[in-house]
Amino acid sequence: MPVPNASAHSPDRFASDFMPAWLARALPAGDAPAPVVESLGTPDAPATTLTQARIVFTLAHLHLTDGTPGLLEAARRVYAYMLAQLRDKDGGFRQSTAADGHLRRSYDQAFVLLAMATLHRADPMLVSTNNIDACWGFIRDHLTAPDGSLWEDDRAAEGDALRSQNPHMHMLEAHWHWPTGCKVLSRPTASAATAYLKARPMMRLTPRGR
């Protein structure tokens, strides 16, 4: 329940005041699938999976903690856009809608898992578990290196040889947001945690572009 006379910087005001006002500028009016703008100053910039997934996670999480009207509906619209415009048939999500945005990065997929798990927790009708399985399958089949760590993107060994630890962290976060006893994310959790621990010594601590 919102705190009376809460500061404009309080969590309550962030969810109930700031986010609806921001969505009024960042998300097109209506109820059709749509992305939030990447930057308020560049409304025509290509949509990126990372930005859209972060927004879906944020809106779903705020809905769960605050219940402000409209946040869940906005999350639904952005997620529906991601499925239509950023997701490939094999379950992976492209970096962006730009002509050269075809790479499927580990970091992006991990945040998509977190967004889907949190949105499913907010409303199970909004996220198909088949889509979660497909995204996890893409990570397992196309992004996992022989040592259990994750390639930077789907170029695998032909791309960046360095590793980041953030994707493993977000996959574990996705499991924490998943309902107890769910079988969909309980399967990869053990392998994701193992990969995180195995890969951590050779990962850079500050991934580029995060």
C-alpha cells in the first residue's frame, strides 16, 4: 500500500507516479503490441531485446510489489512485441530490430528469461512455458561452451573468446522469480549454477556494453 505523503523519490511514488508518466511518453498509446522507445530523444531508434526485456521485468516486478494499475498491461504489450519482432523460430532473441542486429547475445537471452519468469509470476496467462523452454533450449544448444560457460553470442568460438558472468546471474534470478515446484526452470538451474561457478574464475568482472 502506498505510504501517505511519500517522497517523490520513494519506491511508492516511483511505481505509482513516475512509471505511469514515463510510459505515457515512452510507450505508444493503445493496446497493441509495441516497444518502449530506446531513448526519449530518439524515438525512431531500433528496438533492442535488452531494453525491452528489462522493461518487461521492471513492470512485472513493480506490479507484483505495488499493484499500480496499467503496469502489467504495459508489460504485456512490450512482451508481445518482443515475440513478434525480436524472437527467432529457434527460440533465440536478436540483439535488435536493426538490419545488422541479428546476433543473439547470451546477456540478452538471460534477461529475456528473467523477464518471462517474472511476467509469468505476475500473470501465468501472459507467458507460455513453451516459450521459456525454447529460450532455454537456445541457450543450451547454441550459446553454451564445452566448459559450461556461455559464449558472448551465437558466433560461439568464432566470436569473442572472453566470458561474462552476468548471464549466469540473471538465469539464476529467473529461477528465483519462478513459482516453487515449476519444472520448466528447475531443470536448467543446476547446470546454470554449475556453469556460473566453473566459469567465474576466467570471466572479466566488468562486461563491455552492460
